[in-house]
Amino acid sequence: MSQKLNFSLPLPFIDLASQQKRIRPQVSEAFQRILDHGSYIMGPEVFELEKKLSQFCDAKHTISCANGTDALALVLMAKDVKPGDAIFVPSFTFAATTEVVAWMGATPVFIDVLKETFNMDPSSLKQGILKAKELGLKPTAIIPVDLFGAPADYDALESIAAENNLWILADAAQSFGATYKKRPVGTFGIATSTSFFPAKPLGCYGDGGAIFTDNDELAEKLISLRIHGQGKDKYDNIYIGMNGRLDTLQAAVLLEKLKIFPEELLSRQNAAVFYHKALSSLVTTPFLLPDTTSSWAQYTLRLNSTISRDKVVHELQNQGIPTAIYYVKPLHQQKAYQHYPTALGHHLPNSESLSKEVLSLPMHGYLTEDVLHFITKNLIHLLSSPSK
Ligand SMILES: *Cc1c(COP(=O)(O)O)cnc(C)c1O
């Protein structure tokens, strides 16, 4: 491995620098225009972005907002979620999915995920609904997460929702740009939320988020809630809302990034194919449902139990290859959330075992074949060496 490399080490886990280099002149010009017009809050770029995002994902309405957490919270506020309501969330996710439920005083009920897809397990969801009823809670809504960029099994979840009179809010913070059976992310449930945090597939240069919905009344209420529940003007308050706006500067960044997003999605897909071909005989590579595409927010492997994950992480780091573990601990085992109910008993076996097995490799739209070759060669060497 002493041959000269045409890239520098350590590698970035997500290469925002290469992307910025590509769009920097356009972003600078857009910033200049905003400095000139001075509409830092709800400037024209915000509304232009909302229009472009709606076109991109076939949603009737896009309501941009301050971040992906507010996007979730605004929908729960709009639906008047309240104490006594049971909201079903996967345990194997980022804390924001659950945090917003607790904000409303409602009860998150933790559901297990499927080992193959990392996403909500429909049979565990059925158990969770029974559990909520046993506890005297009102089964109200499901928040499926499209973990690592791959959509959850919406056909299965929607039929359980319909049988039980529940609504769905899709947490697509990681999956904007993906599709499920030809339906783009943004068209699921009563609303879909996403995040534009810099490391997400479509990210800005700060915090940002959006909600997508086809429902006119819901959209109208969300638009009001995002600006302090305003009515006909700023000083007319018809709901208890929040300050949940997206900055004009962030909208301008997103307008430039959206132009190159389809190309980046293709490049991520090609990287995923490369990883799969190189690694699928040694580890469990990600599995997609039929007729589904991922935006590959993460490329997450499941290591075999005979291999120490710590060792793999450490050795790769020594070679200049960063990795990440999403998530080290499922939410039902976190101090802040462990008192909330789980679907069955106190354990969610798949969430618990996945948290010990998973490992995410560098994933972004600027991985060259040379870099992919370097990463996989090192990993294969490690995994096939006898000293495990
Ligand atoms: C990132 C993320 C969020 C929150 O998005 P922010 O913009 O960081 O508030 C919510 N849910 C999931 C699954 C996420 O990955």
C-alpha cells in the first residue's frame, strides 16, 4: 500500500468541500443579491425554493422551516397532538423523531425495526398499537423514519394506519430524493418532513427543513404556525405557533444545491453499487425494498458478530478512513426516553442488536473510483485477515 495516492488522507466522511468548490461562485452571487435586496427573513428565495421543491418531489405544498425537528413538531402542532395520544416511532433513529412527541405531552411508543431494512417493522407496530390501548392511550399517529435514505414500507404501514384510524407523518430527514414504488419522498402520509442540516443528502450551510403535503387546510395551518400562529397579519394571532422560518440565505444555498442534486443522487447510487459489489460476500450490505431507491444518506453495513467492530473502526481510522456508528444506542434505552412504552416487553431485539453491529462508511456525491477502491481494499483486507 505504498503506492502514491491521488487523493489526500484522512478521507472526509462527507465531502462538503468538493461540493462547495463546485457551486461557490453561484452561492457567492446569490449571497450578494440578498445583501442587496436585504430581505433576510422570508425573502423571495424562500418562496422560489418552496416552488422548486414542490416540483422536485410532486408535493402540492412545500412549507420550508428552520430545521427538520421543527418540521416534525409543526405537523404535530397542526394536528393538535396532546397528552393521552400514543404516537408510534421506531426506536432505531435519531432522537428528534421522538423528542417532538414528548414536547406535545403525548406518549411515544417505541416500535422495533426490521434487521434487513433498518426501518419500522409492521408486525411490531401492530403489537405497539395493542400495547397503547392496554395502557389506556389513544393510538393517534405513526412517524415512520426512512433510515439512512431508504423509504420505509409505506404500503404495509398505510394499511395498518387505515385499519386503526391513524395518520402518518413521514420523517424523511434522511431520505429526500429517494422513491418508493415510483412515489417520490414527499408524498407519503398526511405530511412528510425533511431536514437540510449540512450532512443530509440535500443540505444547506446551517439549519433548515421543510414539510410537504397535498392537504390545503394542513398547509395553511402550517404556514401560520411557522410564524407565531399569525392570521391576517403579524399582530393577529389565531394559533399558538413558533418562530420556525427558514433563512433567506439558506434558501439561496439550497436553490444552488438543488440544481446539482439529481447528479449527486446518481453518484451516491453508483458508490452504493461499488460498495455492494466489493463487500457483499464479507458483510451484510444494505437491502432495499423492491422498486425503491435510496438517497444514501448513509451507507450502513452489518458486520458479522465474530469481528470486533471497535477493531474495524480503529484500523480503518489508522488508514485514514473515517467511519460512523448510527446509532450506538436505540432510543428506548436512552436515559431521557427509557420510561416510555415499547411495543412488546422491555426489549426491541432488532434495534438492540443492530446498534451493536452497524457501521457506516464514507458516503457522498464526490467519491471517486480510486477512493472507493482504497476504502474497500482496506476493509476487505481487515475482514479477511485471520486475527479477528
Ligand atoms: C436529522 C434528523 C432529524 C432532525 O433534523 P434537524 O434538521 O437536525 O433538526 C429528524 N429525524 C431524523 C431521522 C434525522 O436524521
